[in-house]
Amino acid sequence: MAMRCPGSPAGGNPITGRSSWRGILPSRGAQALLLAFTWLPLLTPPGAQAASGDDLIRLLQNKACPGCRLQDADLVQADLRDADLRNARLQRANLSQARLDGAVLSGADLRFTSLQGASLRGADLRGAQLEGTDLRRSDLSAAQLDQGALSRSHWDGAIGIQPNQLNYAQLHNAGVKAAAEGRFPEAETFFSQAIQRQPEAPVSWAARGISRQEQGQNQLAAQDLNHAAVLLEQGGDAKGAQDLRKAASGLVKPDGKPPSGNGFGGQLLQGAAAMAGALAPLAVKFLVPLAF
């Protein structure tokens, strides 16, 4: 039969109010087992340590827990507006749909953390580790990010991302993905931003031309294809330049009006090599990881 310390309720300590292992398991064997459990966290590899319960409580009560150990914590829909999480260890934590507006996450480890649908408006993410971080459909309006910080995260559908937070390849690849999914106005925007970053790249001019033609903007599409042809010619690709000019000429009649019927498909077939290159993700061309 289980024994308990005199004057203490079953399973409790009158001083601490906590569960008393000594009162429940008085044997030496049980005490040795308790000692083993006490030392177990010290023997666990650092990479496998779970979140600290005390740190989690401190965060939820005070919204301030710099340097906290919160790996794998479940913080779905948590209200952490203006929380201080500097240098916090949040690897693999679930912060989906959390409210983190104005939160300080500078230097935080957010590798493989889910922030899907989270609100991060005005959050400070400078110096944060974002490898594998799920930022899909999150709101990053006015968030502070290091340049290129999103290169290895997943941010498809996120809003508020500034072009200066992405490099040229990321912008072009985002346009490719949008075009492949039929979101041509969005693709045009991404390609325009990519052109602003690297105006001498014919691939983005040609890709924007395609996305504009798909929206019926034939005149603008022809201008883009012709400019891409000039750039290709300057780079020594005369055949590619010729193919693009043929495609452009098929978009607009001599009187400036768009031709009847879908003549663009035929022109694309004539310049298949150049057009395929226009929509090829730069991740394949330059081994830049896709950021979706």
C-alpha cells in the first residue's frame, strides 16, 4: 500500500504544493529511479531538448522571454503581439495563425517553424534563422528582415514582402510559379520587380512578355519580347533574338492592332528554345533554391 509523509495530503507536499514522489514511492529502488529521471535532461543531447515549461509559462504570462527554450512548442493562434522573443529557440514550434505584430524576434532560431497564416506586421526578424520556415499566407507588412533572409523559407502567398527583401532569382522564380498556376497579373508584377533588380537579364523580359500576352496586353508583350531580343543579340545569341522578334511580330499587325485568332501559339513553336528559357526557373539555371 502506498505511504505518504505525515501531515501531507496524498500525492502532495504541504510546503511546495507539488506532487511528492517520496510519499508515493518510499523504497530505495523508487528513489534511485527518481534520481535517474532527475538527471535524464542532463543526459539528453542538446538538439533533442524540448521546450521549457517554465519558459512557456513566462512567455504567455509576460510576453517577454528573450533566449527562451521553446522548441516544438504548440503556440497556434497565440496572442504574442509586441512579445520580446529575442534569441529565442523556436525550432519546429507551431505558431500558425499566431498574432506576432510588433514582436521582437531578432536573432531567434525559427528553423522549420510553422508561421503559416501568422500576422507579423512590424515584427523585427533581423538576424533570425529562417531556413525551412513556413511563412505561407503570413502577413509581413512592415516587418524588418535581412536582405535575402527568405531565400530558404516558404513564403508562397505571404503579403507585405518588399522587393528589396528578395534577390533577383527569387523574384523571377516567384513569377514563374505564378505563371505556371495561371496567376498572370501576379506573375507580371514579379517579373517587373526582377527586371528592376537586373534589367540586363533577357529571360525576365521575355517571361514578362508572355505573362502580358496571356492578359491580352499584346502591344506591351511585343515590346518586352523585342527588348529581350536586343539583350540576347548583345549577348551573342542571334538565333534566340530572331525567334523572339518573330514571336513579337505575330502579336501586333503593322497597323498596331492585335491579330485575329491566337497566332501567338504558332510563334511560340517557332521560338520554342528561347521561350522555354524564358519560363525556366532560375533555380535550375543557377542552382538558387526555390523560395516557396
